[in-house]
Amino acid sequence: MKRTRRNHGATFKAQVALAAVKGDKTLAELAEQFQVHPTQSTEWKQQLQARAADVFDGTTPTADTPDLKTLHAKIGQLALENDFLVGALTKAGLRSAKP
């Protein structure tokens, strides 16, 4: 019987990661206690350690913060397309040369 994929919440992941960081138990013991694969608890531990400094940074990063470089590139692309279309319509006589 194939096991269905489980989606764990952030609180659960933090609990497992903190237990792994403490080092009181082996990975096998943590895996049994929390019913997760040892590799998964190791991955969450590494993520916690990598982002631990963000807790004290004072900023709250959000997942939906737009990437400014990507947005500026899109603005440039749209401006170029707009200028091209204005020029094409003007040449075709479908738009006056006045802005």
C-alpha cells in the first residue's frame, strides 16, 4: 500500500527542526517520535539554521514580495512594445503623430 504525501505545517516543521538542533536524540529517534523520515528532519534543521539570523533581523520577509529586478525588466519590455506599436500605428495612418 502506497502512503499518501503529507503536508506539514510550519509549526510542526519548526518543532522537529528545534528538536534536531538540540541534539538530545538521534535522527532515528526523532524520525520515530515525529513520524518523519530522518532526511526530512535534517533538511528542516538546515533550513532553520540557515534562516535563524532572519528572526533577529527586524524585517519580516514575505513570500509574495515581488522581485524588483524582474519587475523593472517587465516595465522596460512593455515600454518598448508600447513605443513599437505607437510607431507602427502612426506609420499605418491609424494614429495621429500627436501624443
